[in-house]
Amino acid sequence: MEIGLITDMPTYSGGLGVLAGDTIRAAADLKVPMVAVTLLHRKGYFYQRLDSTGWQIEEPVDWAVNDFLVELPQRTSVTIEGRTVFLRAWKYDIAGPGDFFVPVYFLDSDLPDNSEWDRTLTHYLYGGDLHYRLCQEVILGIGGVRILRALGHQAIERYHMNEGHSSLLALELLDEEAARAGRQTPVREDIEAVRQKCVFTTHTPVAAGHDQFPMSLVNQIVGRREVEEMRDVFCCGDLLNMTYLGLNLSHYVNGVAKKHGEIARHLFAGYNIDAITNGIHAATWAAEPFSQIYDHYIPGWRLDNFSLRYAMSVPKQEIWLAHAQTKKSLIQLVNQETNAGMDVDILTLGFARRSATYKRADLLFADMERLKAMAGKSGGLQIVFAGKAHPQDTAGKELIKRIFSAKGLLGDSVKIAYLENYNMEMGKMMTAGADVWLNTPQPPMEASGTSGMKAAVNGVPSLSVLDGWWIEGCIEGVTGWAIGPAGETAVAGDGHERDAESLYEKLEQVVMPLFYRDRSGFIDVMRLAIALNGSFFNTHRMLQQYVLKAYF
């Protein structure tokens, strides 16, 4: 549903879209023959403004599609509520070495042949109600396969569905199998042929990430009796469940971290669900000062991310000077945008992700008097936040307000800044410029997370709850630090007090003393974060696993 390629193209909302973009960049680097399909999102996700209390205000994003994408002449169509909705595609090429390219196709229904309402169906990412969303998913899944055929992509061997948003592509593949057999409609014998072509990745255990539609709405919009006749394939109870559709019609299914694979096997009992841990595109997320260091000491790292393990050979002083440059850039941005008066010499925590309650952005403020005392004794503390709440997530919006409230109560004791309109460019500055990357999800809700991986490739260690990818990436005191009791990786229930206490203890007794009193020791952790985590948690390794396990 979303692919993030560059900041100025608002075709993504957050981690899932950025991961998709990073996957495509890795495919271009490694010359994996792939095409990508998504929707255009002319109005973007949204532009975020925050008022003086921290209340989020959403505005549409206007961007000049023609400045970034090439319109293709081919057309296709889908049937929605009995109407023909015409579609076109816009192309963006991701360049790899030599003359290798991976094309990304953006589907667009904003054509004069369509009704005014149908023209809006590819305008908003995660916008509207269930009716709007299902219409979008018809365009993405069924229209996505049809536009590929119109563009000449007849011999695609594998279809990789990221989340259930695109699962209706399986219905179109079933139709193609029936047509090959000379039949008007698909039958059960077509299912296995489609299954062999499909790969499904589930990215979240959070219920809101699994689209479900009432059968009355499905009949109204899709109007296909095969969905009713094959309810065991398409449905879960009286709902069309897009996740179960992807599970039932894929020969390979995976979660996005080892722990998430376990969680998914519990959630979807009876399915064989593997795990391939997410990664980031290292060359995209390494800030310029670090890219220059790697170019000098680790030539070839851009196309061989595994070689970042040689970061231990980079002199400590050069690591610190590169970090000082990235931190200076971040602090300048923060002070310019928020007038926070932050200081480059003060330990700076970074926290940036979607504002959802399970991510617990306010865990750090469980005991503000203790936080003040800790900062006063140790040398100081400042925190930079960013992140959008979904427009319909009132609790997520309230979370941002609580951070603003804490900012006012803490005053100059602990300086807090919340940057508006979080995007890829800001994410790159924050993950490179913070001294320590903070992550406090409620286990086991963090399927993977990737922001800490971006931090690692810039030598920024994580201080994180043991959930998602950090279970695999955390070597205590070596690549960063864990929040919560050692050995406990996913404790169900609240656990807020326990986790807050652990967070304070780690900051007060380990992280702050190391930063202020043992700079050499802190840089050791920085280099190991690059060498151990940067070299592994990247999309080069991830895509190679998909190629071996899922694609071929």
C-alpha cells in the first residue's frame, strides 16, 4: 500500500513504506529482477502541524507528480461496484550498478474517464472508511496485476504481498489460471497453482494492521461469487480477512523478526510461518560523514554491507568526529525549528516513530522528578521526539500532547523538542545525530522496528525494550543496552513501572556515566553497533534470505 523512495514523494506513512523502498534499493544493488507496485497517493498520508499544546492537525500534501514520475501510456481497468474504473501507471526507476534498474509503478485512478469519486480512490494513504479502503485494495491487488500485464510483464514468477492490503491480487491470478484452462471462473483446482506463485509477509501483531471487510461490503464492491463459494480460502467467519487470504494463497509466509515469527505462529495457528528479520538500506541511511569514513576504510561497503564488520578498524577519533558532525546538524535543526536551545555537548536521546500508544513514547516521563535529578547529577540530558499519529487515532494524538505537557513541566532541567512532520529526511538526521536511540514498545507488539537499525549504521547505540529486532541485535553493553530484566524478551501485560524503573537505572548507572566519563568506552559501543548490527541488519542480507527461502 505504501512505498517510500524519497522525502519529497509522500507515498509512505512510516516504517512499512520505508522498508519497501529499502527492499527495492537492495534489489537494484544485487541485480534481483523485480518490479514494485503501489498507489500514487496524490494527497499523501498527511502534512502534520502541532499547535501549542501538541494537538496534531492534518493537512493534505500537494506535490507535483510530474516532477518525480514518468506517466506511462498503457491503461487498464477494474470493476468496482459494477462500474469500470480506469487506471494508469507512473514509473520511478531505482538504479543499481551498471545499467540495472528496478521499476516502481504507481497506480493512479485520477483520470477524466472516471467519476469524481473514483478519481479520488488513489489520493489518500490509509484514508477514508472501510468502503474507501476496500476500493483501494481492489485497485492495488487486481489492478496491480492487470497493469503489469498491460506493461508487458507476463512472466513474473513470484508475487510478494506485504501485508494483506494487496491480497486481492490472488483473485486476479485465480482468474488467469481459469482463463488458461478455458474456463470463465476459477475453481479449487486453480488454488495450488496460484499458491506456488505467491509469498506473504505479515508485518505486525497489532489488530489494526489486518484488514477485514463485512461480506455485504465485499459483495457490493467486488461482486464475485467465488469469494462466497470459497469462504474457507477468503474469509474468517463473516468477514473477508485479507491476512487469511494472503496466508491461504501463499506457498511461503514469514514474520519480520525471529520473535515476531513466533508471535505470528500463535496468532495464525496451523500455518507454517517462517521469519526473515527486517533490515535497512545501509547506503541510504548512513549519513554523509559516515559514508565518507566507510568509503575510505571499507571500500565496496555500499554493495557489500557485510563488510561493515570491519568498522572496528576505523580509528576511534574519526568515528567521534563524524558523529559530532551529524549531531551538530541535528541540534541546529532542532533549535531552528523549535527554539529549544539544545546543546551539542549534552547527551541526546532520539525517539522517532508513529505515535501509537503501544510504542509508549511517554515511558521516560513516568517519574519526572527522578528524571530531573538524574540529569542534574550526571551532566545533562535532552530528548528529541518526532512522529505522526494516524488521523483517526485519538489516543496516539493524546500521546503527543502528553510529551508537550512533560516538556513544559521539565523546563530547562531536561530539554525536550518535538519535530513536526516526521519524514525520511528528518529520520535520517535523527538516527544519525542522536547519541543514543531510545525505543520503548510494549512487548510483544513491536514486530521488528527499523529505526534502531538506521541508528546502528551511524554508530548510534540503542537503549531499547527487548522486543522485535532488538532481541537479536542487543548484546548488553556491547551494541547497546536493554530495558527490562535480562533474559526477559516479551512480557505480556502492562509492565510499565518495571520498564520505567529499568530505563532510569540504565540511564543513571550505565549510559550517562559512560557518555560523560568514559568517552573511549562509549566509542567502543558505537563501533560495535556498526560492526555487529550495521553489517547484519540491512536489506542486502534480508533480500538474499528472501531470494533463497521465498523467491527461488
